[in-house]
Amino acid sequence: MKTIVVDDDQLSRKVVEEFVNRTESLTLVNSYSNAVDAINDLQNKKIDIDLIFLDVEMPEMTGIEFLKSLHSNPHVIIISAKEKYALEAFEYDVTDYILKPISYSRFFKAVSKVIKRSQTQTENSSFSENSDEIFIKKNSVFVRLSYNDILYVEALENYVIVNTYDEKYTIHFTMKAILNKLPMHKFKRVHRSFIVNINTIKGIEDNNVIIEMHEGKKLIPIGKSYKDKLMSDINLMTK
């Protein structure tokens, strides 16, 4: 897995670099002393990575701000001196949260989680590419849904709500996990709390996506960090 390290603490960064180099499944692509340089390289597509080891308390841009700015979906392991950021970090579906100073055994345990999650996502992605539907559990029954029936997905704490024309399905999933199960060419994340089926978009007004519902129009906000990616993905014609 192609890996980067983002940490302003030089000693901590060197330790993680050494651990990465000792781990056969990982390849160190780059190491950054600040989050600004890392996010610029990611957004300018200068690097393509699978896993980020990320500190939280950094100048200019914190680790949490870095997570908010990510457009791609790499795996993230937080390495921090403080536990207080863990709850907020897990809202962004980080794979693990390690407290400094770290041992190689704890490091390897976190990497193993990433590998397991990556394998599961690959299997799900392979299934999705050859299917036009998904099964969602409602109570004790698995309900078959066509991708075309899904209008948008909304985050609700540790759950997501899958909205169709006729019904809502609340399931215990993160936004990142549900996005990995949906075909990328049909579904786009437009906000920290919303994923939309681009085929259901009737218009874009100001900073909102307009979706036509049975009961009328639904306005879904577009997050600042997602707007450029959305506009580049749709077939946009301007003067």
C-alpha cells in the first residue's frame, strides 16, 4: 500500500517512517512536516496513495482540517499525543487512532485493520461493478434496491439514512463505508453529511443541489471542500 506520513514532530515522523519501511505491505511515497504541502500534492494529483499516517495538532492546518479537505478516500490512521480528538476523528471514518509514543506492535495492529478493510472494499467494489443493485437490511429482512431508486444518502451520527422516492432506510454505516459500496460514476459526496445520485440532480442553485421529490424539491447543501470536485464531475456547460 502506498503511504504518506504527515506530522510536524520530526522525531515522531522519523519513527513512523522507520515502521513503514519495516513493513512489507507498505511503501513510503513521501513524508511531510505540515498538512498544507500534503493536501496540495494530493489535490494536484502529484501523488496517489492508499494510506495516510496523520498527526492532529499541527500549525497552519490541523489534522482534522486536513481530513475535511480530502477529496479522495484513502485510509487514515491518526497518530496523536492526545486522546481528546479521537471522537471527532472517527466521524471522518479513520481506521485507527494511536496515542504517542507508539510501539511497532501497535502500529502493525493498525495497519492490519487497514489491510482487512481494504480487502473488504475491493470485494464490495468488484460486486458493485457487476451489479445494478444493492441489498439493505431493514429490521430482519434484506431489501433489494436498484441504484436508480436511491436519491441521496444522509449522515446521522453513527448511522446513514438511504433515501428513495418511497421510503427511508436507516443503517449502521459510515458515510465513507456506504460510498465505497456505491458506484462512483453514479454517486458523489457533495457535503460532509450528504451523498447524492447525480442522475437525480435537477439543478444546482447557489450552494445547493436540487433533487425532485414526490413532495417537492429537496435542497441539499454543497460543502465548500466538495464543490470543485462536483463541478468537474458533472457535464457542465457555461458561457
